[in-house]
Amino acid sequence: MDFEGRARIHSHLDIAPLIDIVFLLLVFFMLTSTFLVPQAIELKLPESSSSDAADTTSITVSLDQAGQLALNGERIALGQLRMAIEPLLKQDTESAITLKSDAHAEVQLLLKVMDELRAAGGSNIALATTQK
């Protein structure tokens, strides 16, 4: 049986709108993503009305509220701090160490960290604060 009156219907899928949607999603995610590497420890620095703005140093030690330490953004234990910071201080003996401590961190732990920094040979220790 041959039906001459019926023509075959050729259906095709138009993918142009799909490509447009995928491109818009790509642009959206590129614009909303951040390319900055966050610090390893989230800190709320103490406030000070007499603080001075200073340049950032090459050696930064961070102490959070839970007592976790980070040296230049990498987590480290308190017992390993002295051995990790001694080679950095040998490269530049006048190098300043910036100590970023959370406003709610224990003072005793902060003093232990400062003692370790001094024992490693760090004599120029600056405590980071935010201005009121």
C-alpha cells in the first residue's frame, strides 16, 4: 500500500536555544565565582583606636578562637611552629612577623604562640588589629 497523499514528516531538534542557555549558565557561574583563595582560618580581629596601618609582612601567623594555628595560610600545630618559622627568619633576620589573633582567642594560648615565635628568633612581632 502506497499512500501518495501523505508526505513524511521530518522532525529535527533545534539546539540553538539549548546552546544559548548553556552559554548563559557558563557566563553566570564565571561572574559569580570568586577566584581569590580565602585564608585558612576565619578571624575576627580585635579593634583598636590607636592602631596604625602597616604593610603586610611575608610571615603571617594566625590564631583562631578554637586555638588552631596557621603559618602563611597553612595549618600548623603549636609544637611545629618554631621549627617551621626558623628557616623563614634565617632568610631575613629583620623580617617582621604579623600575628593575627581572633578577638575571642585565649590570652594564654596567644602568649604561648608569642613565646614560640620569640624562641625561634623572631624579635619583631606585630599584633594585627582593625581600626574602630
